[in-house]
Amino acid sequence: MTQVGWRFPPLSGGTRQGYTNNDIEVFKGQELIDNLAREICQNSLDAHIEGTDTPVRVVFELRQISRSGYDVFSQYSRCLKGCRKYWGTEMDAKLCRFVEGAEATLTEDDIPVLIASDYNTKGLSGSHNGKLSSSWEALTGSDGVSVKSDENSAGSYGIGKNAPFACSSLSMVFYNTVAENNESAFIGVARLATLLNEDGKPTQRVGKYQNNDEENEKWFPIYDTDENDFRDCFHRIERGTDVIIVGFTQATNWVTNVTKAVLKNFFVAISEGRLVVELKNGNDIRIIDESTLSQLFNDFSDDTEMLATSQLYKAFTSPDCKKTMEVLEADDVEVYIKSDSSYKRTIANFRATGMLVGTYYKRIFQHYAAVVIVRGSKLGELLKDTEPPRHNRWDYKQIESSDRKKRKLARESIQKIDDFVLNLLKSQFEVVTEDTVDAAGVGEYIPDDIDGLGGQSEGDDILKVKIKIGKIKTNHTHQGFTTEVAVQEEGTEEEGDVHNHERNPNPVPPRPRPPKPVTPDPDAPDPQPGATPGKGVKTVNTPNLSAQRAFPVSSSQGLYKIVIKPSETYENLYVECFAVGEDGKADSLDMESFTFNSKNIKISNGKAGPIKVEADTPAVFFAKFFRKEKMKLRLSLTEVVKK
């Protein structure tokens, strides 16, 4: 006789199993909702019906279901008691916390249930024929097995299927599907620990809520021809799949948290019309699609958690630069870059389906956001195998070392993309200025935050890779002095005072001698700071700097960033900028604005000042010129000493 209920298979002399499950634990932590949304939407995108442009639709809905109305809960309570009986006083702390939490959930009148339903998808095939390679079996009847739907899929129902269990206080998830030819099925899966069943026999830790025919040793899902009140709570007629998380632990602010997770991981898929996400909480409905993306990002404009994602979204939708490259096939990678002085330095990698794989950064002076999308099918198939279970980075070491050819190709492909992005960033933003001295390790002192999406990988500092030191020549001019560095050979960093060191024999550059005091012309209608004819009460010095650099933030807007590191404190510093042509001639630049420490600095006769800067502390200025183009800059800095 067939009976619907929970069944945990007998242990039959096998190894007893505890509650600890690394495949579930990997998805827990601060990124719990992020991991859940990624896995749900990723699997739905992978299951998109071929030959249609209709986007995949994923609906998240939180409902409260009465505990007393369904035997699925009363039966499960008996399973928890069987777990206590088996382990007794030897129950470890983790299992004890879980059992106590599950029992507490089952004392509530209503159980929180999150349902994630997808549409315009294939549904789960194989629920009736029991084919081992089917998506149904991969999701509900196996561990560590995935079914590849196509070369661009991120893996179907492998380890990622455990993410919903990490969000359940009961460790209980149900699956409801309508597949091809209206083939439907419903089943529950629970991941506990070895327990004693009603016959007093120990069991395995994974059990199912299903049709059980013990006499004939046959077990099936609950089909549409079967009667079951709990299944009827999730009536479905359209093709697709429901993932039902019973005892949902993240109900507080779940709409906001899922929205953030979807925006972070799928803004490319949503922007391109591949994915639509709906969030239902009672009568409140939020739709995330290509028409609402901009407004949603505006709504989160003050949320620091979403800052980097918002910048990446702007880079993708309105880039300053868009380039394609070839790795395995023509134009199989696209790169979008946008720059702004307020941006974090973030590079985001995306799969062809529009799902985020991971973020990292390259440490250059310029602030930017860059989006990298793999479009080619061959490259997508290769890089899929380099992703760990959480699909949050490319790591060629994920490929078996025995497959040397594939591993090498993956390593070279990842490196090629990495190099292309770095070179593109450098070509877009790096401008070498005249009169520049870069002390070894000066990149360490630039007061910029190096942040991106959570979980950054280690970046590269192009300013610290290899420093070349040559003979230093000092030129005295009427504007002060400049120091030029001749490239000769690769140098190394040494601690302490390395002047006249046997490996670095260059002497300390001579300090400038201040000019004799002069007095502004008393008959001048508008005396200006600086040196003017006559006897005076003001002294003009040329500041002593250990480093200075200038480069464009947006050359099309005439916006440049200037960084200096003074050797002394200066109370009244004035800055003047020149554009240097190919012939070496310098033209004075008119400044539209000049800011320091978020304050506008007065500009008079082409000079910005006065400014106070501290010794050995980098000072960052932003100058906006009336001239809107990429230029090579020369800086003229003067200090007016008041008597």
C-alpha cells in the first residue's frame, strides 16, 4: 500500500551521519540571501526555453502556512524526536542547536515559507521515468551531481542546490514542477542527521516527503493524480519549477535584501531583457525589470553596500569606453569602462547569461568601474569549469591537474582577459606628467580607498611593480626648479636612507634657495601674490615636493586629478597649470574650477590658491579646465610667505 509521508532510508550498517554538511555550510554567513538569489536565478536562466525571446521570470513570495493544518509538520516532529533518541547525550553542539531551533519553529502557529517560482523555463524533466541524468534526479535524488543544460550554463543542480537549505530552520525544501507534456511532480527533501525511525532503526540523514510503497520497495514523487493537501498549497499549471523553503529564517527585510542581491548579481541579465524578478509580500509587489532598474538604483543611492554595484551599472549602460577582444573566438569578450572621481576601483566579470561571477580591482590612480562580459560559447564553457561552487570567481586551479591542456588554456585565457583590462585602463587614464618624481612606493601614500563588491581578490599595483631609477638632473628656471628622471635600469626598494648607497649612488637633490625678498609695485591697480618688481615684504618660494602627478578623470569634461606630496608644510600654496605640446612649448590653462578637500579654491589670473598642505601628506586636487581634451600637464607651484 502506498502512503505519503517522510521517509529516511535505513542506515543498514552504513556510516552514521551528523548534521554538519559542508555543501550547505559554504552558503551560510553574511552573504546568505545573496547566495540564495544567485543560485535560484542562475538555475532559472540556465533552464530558459530555447528559441524564445521571452525573458525568464522569477517570482519570490513569502507566505505563512498554518502548522496545524498539515501532517507534514507533525510527522517531521517525530523525526526530530527520533534524532534526539539516537544521539542522546552524545549530540554535538551544532546538531543540538539545529534540533532546538527546528522544534521551536514547529511550536509556532504559522510557518514562514518562501516560494521561488520560475516561468518561461523548461521545468524539471525525468520525474516520471527516473532517468539518472535528468534534471529532476540531479535536484532531488543525488548529491554532487549536476546536469549541464548548455555550454553557457553555470551548472545545474550541483552543490548550489544546497543554498536554500541554508535558509531553512527546518533544513527542509520542497520542489514542485511542471515540465514538457505537462509532466508534473512534487517532493520534499530534508537534511538532518542519523535518527531512529518508527521501527527504532537508525536511518540515513537525508529524507524525502513522497509516495512510499514499502511492500514493493518503490518510492515516487507526489503526482497530480495523488491527493495531498500540502501539495495543493502550491498549485501550478504553467511550465517551470517552484523551490519552496519551509521555515524561512530570513523574513526580516527580505524584500530589500533580495532586491539588493538581484541587482548585484543580475543587472546585466535584467538590462538585456533576459530576466524579470518579482517580489511578493502580502499585497505588496515589486517588479525588477529593465524599466525599473534605474529607479531602484536611485532608491539605493545612499546605501554604501550598493555603491560599487551602482557604479558598475552606470559603466555598463553609459560607458566612456567599450571594447571587444578575442580569446578563443572573435569578439568573445566585451569590456565596458566608466570613470568618475567618486568611483571605487571595481572590475566585475559576468557570464553570457548576465550573471555576476566575481569582482576584483587593479590599483591605478584613476577611479573607475569596469564590466567584463564573456560572450563566446567556447570561452564560456571553459570558464564555467574554473568556477568554485559559489560561482564567485575564475580560478583555473578548479580544473583537475591531470587535464594539463585544459588547465593551461584556462590559465592563459584568464590572464589574457586580465591583461587586456589592465592595459585598457592604463591607456584610457594614465597620463605621464612633465616634472614628475615618483618615489619608490609612493602609491602607498595616495589617500584613496581601494574598495569594490564584497569578497575582493588581491589586486595589482602598476605603480609598484618595477621602479626604474636613473641619473637625476636638476634644472633651475625662473619658475623654480624641476627634476627629471632618466630611465636606465631596474631598481629595488631599500629601507632607510639609501642616498649614496652602493646600489643607489644618486645624491639628494639640492634644496632650492629662496629668492631675495621683493615688494609688490604699490602703483599696480591689482597687486597679485608672487614676485613682482620693487622692494617688498613678501617672499616667494618654490615648494619642495617628493612626488607629484596629474592625470585625467574625464578629459572630455576637462576634469583632471592632481596629487602632490610636499616635503614641508606650506601655508599659502598657489597652483598654476600648463598644457605641454609635442614641441615642448607650454600654454597656460584657464581653470573653470579647482577643489581641495571638497572645497572650491579661489582662482585668480590662472592661479588657484591659497592652499595649506601638510608635510609628507599627499594632497589631492581636482582641476576642471575650459579646455576639454586629453593633455600632458606641467604644474607650477609657488609658496607666498607672509611677513
